[in-house]
Amino acid sequence: MSVLIISNSLDVHSDVVGSALINAGEAIVRLNTDHFFEDRAELSFFSPHGGKITLKGESVQLSEIRSVLYRRPESITINVADAGQRKFADRELKEFLEHLYFGLGDAFWVSKLTALTQSRHKGFQLNLARSVGLKTPRTIITNSPREVERFFGFCKGRVIYKTLRFPTIEPGSGDAVWGVPTTVVTQKEMHNINLIRNSGGVFQEYVEKSFEVRVTVVGDAVFSAKIDSQSDEASKIDWRDGVVFGRVPVTSYALPRDIEGKCLEIVRKFDLRFGAIDLICTPEGEYVFLEINPNGQWLWVEELTHQPILQTMVRLLSKRV
């Protein structure tokens, strides 16, 4: 039996998990969708022996795949000059890959494609968090400048903006990537709020923080890390750069049992097997749900807290839990 990793060639998480699975005695198959043609990827369905996947000439029957780690596959680059033919091939390849995604029978997924698709939508996340009893910030998701203006006034000018999904912008030329961090909305941004018509966005009332918590759920295991974001002026709104550059302390943290249970319930209700949840702890000691990333990064949490997240992920994919 094998573990199938569906990812991209630059995903370090897949590298680490794959190596750990091999060290644990598991056979792995890795499909990097950005190297679909370079790896001579081939799929075949409904043969006399069932479907199979072939990579670099090596074939594995789909019935031999025990579990699947689905981690951030990238678009396939199709080298067809004609734009119409390229568009046709792109659509057909996406449909072809879905034959694989939905045709693996009883394989155990971390996580299922349908669950990942639904759970990434921030509106659904907030509704589900409220339904299990977690507090959430006042929020609107809109492309209406007028609605943003009303919300800005209602919140007395204490509003933050987040992207709906993609926190980066890729310029039309070059390899540069522009980050779009969580941003405090001021009168300066409100002067240009008509731009929101073009994309939409998430606007939330600013919540005062004592610190923040990253909750990593793997199967039934819950790992919590305290992020002391308020200790660094530049990280008070968005802690990501502060953590990357070592300015913000990150330590293991014991969440109250009821809050931990509600985080686990969110992951279960979305039918996920993994989730990275962000919480705020207010100065009054209340926990406020911000969002869940159903395919979030977690290696940094293990590196900084020494929590056994990798070991737990390997056990989950090996079905040894």
C-alpha cells in the first residue's frame, strides 16, 4: 500500500512529510502538478486491473493507494501556442485530474477536495465558528464602497481589511510577488475605497489583542501555540513577518479545554482532517475566532515549539491512529 502526495515541486511540507513516511517504512507516490509533463505523469482508468497512475515510468494501481495528502498543487503549464487550443487543453486536464481526485475509492484524504473547497470560504468559516459557540469579529464581505463606508462609521473607524483568499499580487512582469497583509483601514484607504468594486474583500471590526494563538489540528490531535504579536510594534496587526524574522516569541500554549474542543469541532464539521486556526485572546481573556486555513503551514510551529506535529501527520497518513 502507498501514500499519494499531491502537491507542487517547491512545497517543503510535502518534502518533509514524504521523507518521514519513507523513514517510517511507507511507500510514497508524489504527483507535483507543476511538473506534470516533466515527470511524464500518466493516468489510466477502467483498465482490466482498475485505474493506475504512472510517474517517470513507474506505475501504481489506484487500489494500492491507502491515503492521500493533498497539499497545494499548482496549475499545469501547457506548452501549446494557440490560445484557444491551450484553453481547451487546460480545461480537459483539470477534468482529467478530477478523475484521479474523485476516483480513489476508499482512500483516506488529508483532506478531501470537496471539504477543502467549501472550508476555505471565510463567510462559511465565521458562520460555523459562531454555530459552535466561538466569538467572531463583526464582519462584512463586500465589493460595495457604500457598505464599507457604513461599516467604517458603525465601527467608529476601527476596521481591518483582509483579502478573500490570495494574500499576494503577482505583477505582470518579473518574478516579484507583492504581499497583501492584514491592513488597518484609515481615512487614507477610505478615500480610495471605490477600488474595492474590482475585487471585493473582508472587512472586520478591529479586536484588541493580548496575544494570538495558532491552533493546528491533525486528525483528533490539537496543538496550540501562543504568538506574542503585541510585543513587536510592526506585528500588532499581522504577525507573519514578525514570526519569520524572529521578532515575535512563539511558544507552546494550553488552550482552555472548551475552546480546544470547539476548534476540533469546526474541523470535523467541515469534514477536514487538518486545519490551521487563528484566534485572538483579548485583554479580557476572551478567545475570538479569525479564520481557518484548511491547508495551512505548520512546520514553523513545530520548529518553534517542538510539538510533534510531523509525527502525528505521519501516523494519520499511515492510518496508525
